[in-house]
Amino acid sequence: MKSWKFLVPLAIFLVLVGFLGVGLKLNPHEVPSPLIGKPAPGFDVLVLGPSERHIRRDDLLGKPWLLNVWASWCPACRDEHPVLVEFAKRKLVTLYGLDYKDTDADAQGWLNNFGNPYDAVLLDPKGRVGMDWGVYGVPETFVIDAKGVVRYKHIGPLTPEVLRTKIEPLLKELS
């Protein structure tokens, strides 16, 4: 009977160690998104620039596109930006930027200084669009197919490796 008093805590401890061991092997940049396989959340937002032009999600249907969520105040976005500039030069897909919780002036200054890889920059000064997309930090990038279905989400800065091994093969599949 006394041995049970020692075996039960030991068993609980071993189960916890097993869960922690599995958790340590997971990639924090591959957090599953509830949006994968579902229609992209709707939006109707202003586009950065002098005009009062709006873009809606439904305007983007018909061909695959990427949504890159970024901000001028984001240090990781600075690391990612040259990768996006080079990627955009290849014209593989339409690239939209969602300027998240930022000011128009700061976003425009950033793009003037570092280059503008985006076909259009969508403004989200209060973070409402980002919230609908499940954004909890920047940068984050989504791949959306021609029917408006979210196919992939990458958390953190894009790298040439991520583009080459994950996003580009998916874009080829969607074309």
C-alpha cells in the first residue's frame, strides 16, 4: 500500500516530463491558425497614399495573393523587409501589406527609406483587421488562394528559406 504513495506522484511526474519534452520540440513559428482552409476574413480598408482608395477582400478574389502584416515600429519587420523587397521583384504573386497599429506618416517614411515591395499597403491603424485575422504579433504572413481561402500562415519574419521551401511551392500548387 505504501508503494502506491510513491508510484502515483512518480507517474504524474513522468507524464508531465513527456508533455514538456514534446512541447520543446515544437516550432513556435508554426502555430496552427483556425483560419487555414477557411475563407479569409472580410475587410474594407483605406490604401496608403494620397487618394481615398479602398480595397475590400472581395476585390482580391480571382488569383492567389499574400498578406504581410507589418509595422514601422516592429524590429523583426526590419529584418524581414529586404527579403520581401527581393521576393517582390520576382513578381510571383500579388503582395499586400497590412500596416498594423501604425500611422500613415510612419508607414510612408518606412517605405520611402527601405523600399516598397507591396502592390498596395492596407491601413489598419486600430488593429481591427489584424484582430479578425488572428494576428497577435508582427510580422505575420498569409497565403490566400484565388477563391479567398487562407492556405498558409507564417508567424515571424520571412526568410529566403521559408519562401523557397514553404511559400513558393504552395504558390506553384495554387497557380
